[in-house]
Amino acid sequence: MTRTKGNKMLLQELLSIINESVTFSAAVLEYDPHYDGEIYNSAKFQKEVDAECWVCDGKGKSKHGHEYECDYCNGTGKIKEFVTPFKELNVSNANARLILNMLEIDNDELIGGIKHEELPELKRKLIKLKNINTRKYTRDTVTDKGSVRVSKDEHGLSKISRGPTMIDVGVGQEQITHYIDTLLDLVDFAQKNNAAIVFN
Ligand SMILES: [Zn+2]
């Protein structure tokens, strides 16, 4: 069992997904009467469990001055956590695009599902990726300082400024191998549990 919230990620990955991220998970395709169609139910495998509050290490007291109750758990030292019996894969949007590209899945919206019947094909592609050189998919970290802009201020004087600095943290070989292995485990779980793979 792995904890959804406690997934260990590379720091650079974590930094890049603060604003945008995609999670690959297992779900069951079910008929939904409200929608009158089939939808992916990813809550199917989630279980709510009691866990030790990670803010106060289960002590219920704030670390800064022991007389205060921990805000996060209201002093109980316990929180509710969702756990899944498989490891989810959480990646930045840029790396989700890379993964879909490696798997030859055409999806610009970064939301979709791979049906249970399509899993043998997905597994075949993942095993192939494990056996070929995936170095071409790696990307170096690039810092774009932003372009220089010349504008006029309210007095008609020229003002030089720069656009925002953008950092693409890139993706290394080790990370790509981690993606492939995690997805292979996810496919195994989905195949054994009559599930599909979803990403969103
Ligand atoms: Zn707490």
C-alpha cells in the first residue's frame, strides 16, 4: 500500500508540479445514471484511513510553542488519508506530454483513459521502451531569462524590462526509467483488478 499524499517524488518534479500536474492512476469504467453513460471511477480503489498528522508528528501540539493546538489536525494528532493499493504516478504537465508521446498516445488535453482491453498493447509498448535507448526523450534543464522588452512609461521615456523567467526542469534518464517502471506496475494492478488506467 502506498499513500496518495505521501508519495516520494524528486524535488525538481515536485517544484514543477506545484501549479500543474497530471496523475496516472487505476480506475474502473462504470455506468453512471446521472450522466447516462460510462465514466471512469477512480475512487473505487481509494480507502480512507486514519493516519498520524504529519504537521505535528501525531502529537497534536504545534511545534512552535507546546501550549498551542496543531491547526491541521485540531489537536487530535490524527488525520484522514486516502490510500490506494497501487502507486500513482504524479508528473508535471510537460512530463505527462512526454510520457504520452513515448506511448504514442495522442492527447493534447492531458485527460483520458486507457481501457482495460487496451492494456496488453500498453504493456507491450512499455516493455519495448524498457528495452530501447530512451535517451532521446531526456531534456536538459533550461532557464529562459525572458525576452527584453522596450516600452514607454507615462512620461514618454523608453523603459527596458524583461519578461518573466521560465524554468523547464527537464527530465533525466533515471526519471524516465522510473516512469516506465511505475506505469508497468500500474498496468499489472489494472489487469488483475479488471480496471483501466486514467490520467488527468
Ligand atoms: Zn497535527
